[in-house]
Amino acid sequence: MTKKLSSTKTLGLAAAWASLGANYESVDRTDPKHQEFTFSPKVVSTGELAVLTLPVQDLDFIESQWVNKTLVVNAVDYYDALVRLKSLIHSK
């Protein structure tokens, strides 16, 4: 199963992806003022079977809901994701 990566420089969208179950892949700190977060769909493997629990299309759907201001997330999960992502920004 190939991974489709999605990336964003928007901390809020990155936190939304993380809080809804996307897998964090990396952060590009090349531009200190505009870090870019990369995520992939959530994949659960059980032996020989790999299942997408958060399909690639869902990352795009989450992004469109984010832009349209219709996205609903658990506030505690979102806050925790923000804290974790901010710690990635400030770690060396």
C-alpha cells in the first residue's frame, strides 16, 4: 500500500489532521517562519492485511471542511495536537 502524503504550513489544519487520526510524518523547518507539516493517512496493519482507517480522501475532505469552517473536532484532542506540533516547531 503506497502512502499519499499531505502537507500544510497551517498549524491549525495540521492539528486538525493530527487530532482526527492522521499519521504525522515530518516537519520541514527550512523556513523558520513557515514550517511545513507532512501527514499520511492512518494505516492499521494486522498481519498481511493493511487497512486505511483515515483514507487519503479524508485528509482532503478535512482540509475542505477546515477552509469552509464546518470542521468539527474534539476540543481536547485538538488542543493536545496543537501542543505536540508546537513542541516539534521549537525542538532542535
